[in-house]
Amino acid sequence: MRYILAALRTNLLSAFEYRTSFLTQVFGMMINDSLWVSFWVLYFERFPVLNGWTRDDLLVLWAIITFSFGIAFGLFAQALRLSELITQGQLDYYLALPKNVLLQILLGQVRPSNLGDLFFGPILLAIFVPMTWAKWGLFLLGGTLGAVVYLAFFVMAGSLAFFLGSSEGIASGIGNALIHFSTYPTRIFDGWTRVLLFTLIPAGFIAEIPVDLVRSFEFRDLALLIVAAIGFSGLAVAVFNRGLARYESGNLMSLRS
Amino acid sequence: MTEAIKLFEVARITLRSRWRYLWDMVGSTLFLGVVLFVFVRLWTVTYAASGGTGAIAGFTLRQMIWYLVATETIIMSMIPIHRSIEREIKDGDVAIRLNKPLSFLGYHWSVFIGEGVLKALILVLVGGVVAFLMVGPIEFSVLSVLPLLLTFVLTATANFFFGALIGLLAFWTEDITGFYFIFDRLKWLLGGFLMPITLFPEWLQQVVVWLPFPLMIYRPAELAVSFEFSKWLELTWKQLLLVAALWLVAQMLYRSGVRRLDVNGG
């Protein structure tokens, strides 16, 4: 844990060196998120209820997914580049380091624009949604567990490169599908799509259960979310390790500063 | 005239070079299928809750989905021109184009249109198949194909100059990300990218009618789903005026930016 905190601190300080760029990206993403939320505000102005969901539920959804996304890809941004790193043989650098390979890859970079997402979620809630301390606690917990599911999914998608070779297009395609599904209320889907959203494309664990926790807490939902987060991250580590055993060096002759 | 021939040649060469990677482009547009699937579910639920299959704000469910195919085609067919221009300014590559017998903005416009036309054709094909399978066809006249193609080129041109204006800000600022997010997402929201502006509250409809954004997304997309020659004529002259205004501002911005350009080394 101390290692993770130290790595994050170093990465954040390093990104903050380019102060104007850092702040522009953070605020830029917050504006981007605000305008997406504005779309939903306009939607609910016209159609006040969507399958039992109101405007406030949608605001909670956007607060949670941006917070989760911010943790996952603001702080552990290299998960988005995993496929590229594997394909180009750039894991060699991490193999020579003493800590866990996957952990070091994930901790390789912070992305300021996604840190904007991280800040946006709590600010949105604080301004527009009446919250109690208990709800804040559930928001933080649900959002963090959602981030674990996001990360696990992207690690699995990126690890496909171990088995398929160059697969950046596929990895980003299925990653975008998860992001897209998670930005809409999953209750608009039914039948097999809902099964899909709790298995192959686990948007339900990011966009539905954490929101339900904040709306009306049930222990069963929390237990399900914890099990899903542990299950998906265990699966992601297993897939990555299985793939790593097949990894062949890129013989990349370059220096990494 | 020679300038026009050069621009046409750049667009043609871009189209031919992208054609070599046709299947890669088709693969990258498959995400549109996911987007449309989600939209179909959202609007099916919305229309059902509003009492059935009638029209909402002038759109039936079927027209709404085809409208979204059109808006996605407009937006997804565009290459991120602001990034290309920003990169050239930051790296100093803009200096290489200064001594070429082709204007800087003209060159980028040709590349933008060349790639955009090919991408749009693929997107219409992929989006059309998904929409056809999920909600069925809409009325469409073959006679509207040519006018709509011209509308697409004018729409893409307006969007090009809008993106170029953001990119040209790199002459003055270290990072254009913030400007891009503000202006581009405003265009999305107020231009009717995610839903027709006729669904907006009355007061907002009164505001957006004075903004350029609906001419860049809503009006061409609405024209594609319910084509009328009189609407096309009206849209065309408004788009021509918009393009002329954006071109003028972009030219001024470019000339003023080049004057303060310092390029070191080579």
C-alpha cells in the first residue's frame, strides 16, 4: 500500500509539473462531463421518469461513473495502453523491476483529463443531489468498487494481446462498449442484454448496483458488488498472468527515462 | 482554378490512400452498432412511456433512430482536425507548409473531406443496416442522394472550420484541450447531436436558433430523414453563409498566428 501511495504521489507531482496543461485538461474534462449531464437534464425536463428513474437518479449515476472512471483511468491510466505495451514488447522494462508486474504497469502513468472525471462526480453530487453522510460513504464505496470492475475489465481486454497479437482495435472496441453501456441507465435494457451487462460487459456492476446502493441501501446489493469486484479482479490477474507466461520480449533497443 | 484542382487532388489522394485500409475503417465503425443499440433501447422505452408509437416533437420512433444514424455519421466521420493543426503548430511543422504552393487551411480541408466522405459512406452503411434491422426503413427518395451529398460536404466544411478555429488557438495557448471540450461539446449539445432540438425546452429552442450549431448537425440530419427540396435550398444558403463567415475568421486567425510564429532548428 505504501508503494502504491508513493508511486501515485510521484506520478501526480510529475504530471503537475506542466501546470497549465494539467489544469486545462482537468477542467476541460469537467466541462465535457457537465455537458453530457446537461443532455440528461434536458431529457428529464421533457420526460420526467424513465423506467422508474428520475433526474436525481441520473445525476447519481453520472457522479458514480465519472468518479469510478477517474479512479480507474486517472490514477491507473496505463490500463488503457496495456494492449499497446504488450504488442510493442514494452513489458520488458517492467519485468526487470522488483514489484508485481501488473501493479507496476497500472501505476505507470496518471492521466490529468481523467482526474477531471474523478473530481467531477463528488462536485456534481455536492451541488445538485441532497446527500446524507451515509449516502456519501456508500457513494465512495460503490464508486471505488466500480473502479475495480472497470480496471479488471480493461486488464482482461488488454491482455487479449498476449493471445491474439496486435489487438488494440478489439481492446479499445470492447472497452468503449463497456464505457458506453455504463453511461446509460441499464434498466432500459431487458432479457439477454441484462444478462450480458452483468457478465461479459459488466456495466451493471458499475452503473446500476452502485446507484441502487445510494438510492436505497440493501446489504444484498453491497455483497453482490463486493463479490463482483473480487471475482473480476481475480479473473483479470489470472488472465494477465496466463498471458504473461506466453510473452516474448520485443528486444526493444531504447532507453526509458 | 489551379488552387481548386490542387485541393481536389489532395482530397482524391487522401480518399485513395484511406481506401487501402477499408476493412480497418469498417471495423472501427462497428462501435456505431453498440451506440445505436443503446439509442434504440432508450428511445423505445421513452416512446412506450409516452403512450405508444406516435410522433414526439415531429419524430416517430423510426425517424428518431434514423436521425441519430445521420447525426452519428456527421460526427464520427470527422477526423480530429483540431489535434492535427495543434500538433503542426506545436512541432513547428506549420513552417514546412508556408513555402508550399497550397494554402495551409486548404490542404487540411482537402484531407478532412477526402477521409470524411469515405468514412461517412461506411457509417451510413453500417448504421443503416443496424437501424433497418432494429426499427425498419424510412421513406427515402433516390433523387435526394445528390443534394444530400452536397449537404454533407457543406456540413463537413462548416465543422472543419469550427475545429480548425479551435486548433489555431495553439498559436497563442500551450494546450487547447479546455477550449476543445467547451466548444465541441457545446456544439454537440446545442446542435442536436444526441437528440433533436425540437425536444429542447421552448426557451432553449429560441436561443439555439440564433447559434451556428444546428446548421452543423441538427438541420442536415433532419433533412436526411424527411427530405424536402425547399428545406434543402434554405439550408444550403444558410450553410454557405456560415462557411464563408467561419472561413474568414479562420483566415484572420491563421495569418495573425503565423506572424507570431517562432520556429527553431530543423
